[in-house]
Amino acid sequence: MRLITPALLETLLRLLHLCRKELVAVFMDPASRSILIVPPLLQALLFGYAATFDLNQVPYAVVDQSHGPHVRQLLDRLDGGGQFILKARPATPALTEELIGAGEVVLVLHFPPDFESRLAAGQAAPVMLILDGRNSTTAGTAAAQLQAVVTDFNARLGRAAAVQLEARAWFNPNLETRWNILPGLIASISMMQTMMLAALSVAREREQGTFDQLLVTPYTPLQIMVGKCIPSMLIGLLQASLILLICRFWFGIPLQGSLGLLYLGLLCFTLAVVGIGLSISALSTSMQQAMLYTFVLLMPLVLLSGLSTPVRNMPEVLQWATWINPLRFAVDLVRRVYLEGAGLSLVAIDFLPFLVIACLTLPLAAWMFRHRLA
């Protein structure tokens, strides 16, 4: 019994030629080559270095009305850690408003006149902490770092509590922001390019005048759609691989899980994204219209993906809306496999939305493609 019949072989050869045509059309265009390679590199590097919530240099000011040795010891600990940088020493609390208003400092420490006397008497010595609340994330992180320094200072004074908590962070021991952001970019950046390529595939044929030539070939509408689908998926996986290499070897984020499972998830995710892109392509009559539809759709998908803010912190209505967003499950899958080393049993639930979305969008794109041909 022959597994490959002549009819199947002819179909595979047709698809191979059509895929080759699509890849040549993309890579032979200098503008397309730069769009496929340069933006992912720049975005990965910019997100890795600039898009971070880690505070390495916190400018602060001190209002010292006590002038005692304990104040100097505490400030020496702040400055010696390398995270806090003393910018100003205003004489009165009234001058701190101008410093915070101008953005010169993130926080101000105010030591009252009785600070030293309270410590000498064994009493609690409160210190006023004034934060710039315009950026709540930065202010909260700075306050947490300061609290850690003060807790250590109290322990050395012998004022520590009997019970102490020692925290240990799993999957990101140094709590670096880029460890959380960069693995999510493996899915999100590849989705942007993949959806755009799929959305422009048919629209480009119409504008270049080759669409009618494609119709008179022996290809069926289904074969044309498959031929448009495979090159976009290959390019999406190539871009995901590029960002994966940057995460692993440039930023040194260790891969804890299975590389095969990671690529299996990316393959299913890319299939769902291509289905959405081909639906846009079949609906659009021009490249400009396809790009407009894609840009309108990309922003909600990225915002509701959990890339920058956890899905569980969103309103309940938006949490339900994320179930139709393939990027939400792709970000979850990549992070869990890459950082946690999760196996298939733990991330199997993330595959279900990919397959459901692909089973809905690909037949929809084929139906609209045949409908427009008719």
C-alpha cells in the first residue's frame, strides 16, 4: 500500500512552489527584510534594557533635624548599597515639595528633632517618608527597598522582632524585571509580524495585480490559503527563535524547560495567529485596509495578554475577554516553560485556545476567500 499517491505528491509539490513564491516575495524585498529582522532585534534589546521596573539608582533627599550619629549610620547604609543616591539636604520640610514636584528625587526622609533622644530612651523613633506618588510602581518599589535597609538597621541595633521572615523568590531569584518581560516577548513580537504578514498576503496580490494570475493557476482556494499560511508560520517561528537566542545568550536568562515543548506551543500559537491574519486578509480589499485592521486588533491583544500587567488584576469582564486572545495563553505558556520548567501536563490547558481559535479562523478565512472569489 503506497502512502504517498501521485495526487498527494502533486498537491505537496504545488504547496511547496507556492510557499517558495511567498518566501521569495517577502525576502527579495529590501523593505520587507528590514521589517522582519531589525524591529525584533531593536524591540528585544530595548525591552531588555529600558522596559524595567528595577530601581538601580533612587535619588532621595534628607531633612535632618536631629544631627545625631544614628542618622549618619542609616544614611551610610543607604548610600553604601548602591541603590540610593543622596541628591539634596534641604534645611526645612517646606523645601521638599519643590524637589519632588520637579522630579529631582523619588523620596524624602525627614528625621525629626527628637529622633536621637527617642532611640537613646529605647522608644520608637518614627521617620517620615515622603514619596512621589505620580508613579505608584516606582514609589512602591523604592519604599520596599528602603524598608529592607531600615529593617537591617534595626536588627543591628538590637531592635529586631523575635520572628523574622526570610523570603525566597522562585524562578527569578534576583527579582529582575527583564526575566518576566523578555520571555513574553518571544510570543508577542513574533505575533505582531506573523499577523501582519498573513494579513497582507492576499491584499498584496490584489494591489500588485498578480491576484488574477494566481486564480488561473491549477491551485484550489484551499491550497492557496495553505500556501499563504505556511510561510507566515515559518517566519513567525524564525523571529521567535531570534528573540529566544537574545534572551538566552545576550541577557543570560536560563532556559529551565523543554525546548521541544516550547516550540510545540509556539507552533500552535502561530497557527492561531495566522488564522486571524488570513481572516483579515480575506476581508480586506487593499494593503492599507489590512494594515489598519491589524493595528486596531494588535493593541487590545497585547494589553489583554498579561505581558505587562497580570490578567488576575484586570476587571472580571476583561478577564473573560482574554479567553479569545491567543497571546494571553502564549505568554503564560512561554513563561512557565522557559522560567519554571513546566511540563506538558501543566501547560496543556494553554494549547486548547490555540486549537479552538485555529479551527474557527482558518475555515472562516477559507470560506471568505471562496466567497470573494465567487
